[in-house]
Amino acid sequence: MSHTQKPVTNYISKSAKIGKNVKIWHFAYIGDDTLIGDDVMIGSLTHIDYKVIIGDHSRIEGSVYIPPLTTIGKDVFIGPAATFTNDPYPMSPKMKGVVVEDGAIIGGRAVVRPGVIIGKESVVAMAAVVTKDVPPRMVVMGHPARVIYTREEYNKKQARWLSASNSE
């Protein structure tokens, strides 16, 4: 590369609307007519396609794929390399987005089927394959994902983990 060329780091469509205090890391793509709320973090190598909505205070880690017509609520966490889909019979012209409601957590490498609703404050474990709606405040894991416990139980496990010594 010559000294006069600038490296390409991100592509952000001119029709995308980006809120205040949004941090977009390296090599991210944000497509046409996407709406991103305030105080959102988007990790490196993340691809957010066209007509996606992302709510305030959400965090999307690196290498995540979010296809057209996906809606992500406020205060959502999406772990690295999670993949959402929008076409149950590729390559059809008919698409259906995923809905992630407020406060949900999606673990790294999770895969979500088109049209699924991830309920408010629910948790999808890492590497889960989500083929059906996730009820609010439930934790799912597995292939296919199934409910294993409640968000309250998750919060207790998290608190025990945080209070344990580093040697565990």
C-alpha cells in the first residue's frame, strides 16, 4: 500500500442512522437503512446487514452476523461469532428476521433460526442452536436449544462465580 492510500477499516452505509456514543471496531460492516441506538458497541469483523434495528446500550462482540430484518432490543449482549439467520429455505426471496427482546444475552457461536423470538432477559448459552422461541427470563442451551433453568438461577450462578476465588 502506498503512503497516499488510506486503509479501509469499516463500511457504514450513508443511509444507516447511528446514535450517540456508538463504538464501532475495525472492519465492521453496517448496511443500508440500519438503525443503531445510543451507547452501542459493535465488535471487529461484525456484519450488520440492511434494515436491522439495534436498541440503546447493546453490546455486539466481534465476528457476529446479523442479517436483514433483525430487531435487537435495548441492553442486549451478543457474544463473539453468534450468527442470526433470516431465510429458512435459502435462497428464497422471502425472509423473516429474528427478534431479540430487551436485556437478552446471546452466547458466543450461538446460531438462531429465522423468525425466532429471543424473550426479554433470556439467556442463550454459547454454541446453542436456537430453533424455537425462547421464553422471557429463561436460559436455553444445546442442539437444539432447550430450557434448562430460569434467569434467576442464572443470576445466582453468576454471583457465585464472581465471588469465588480466582483459583477455581
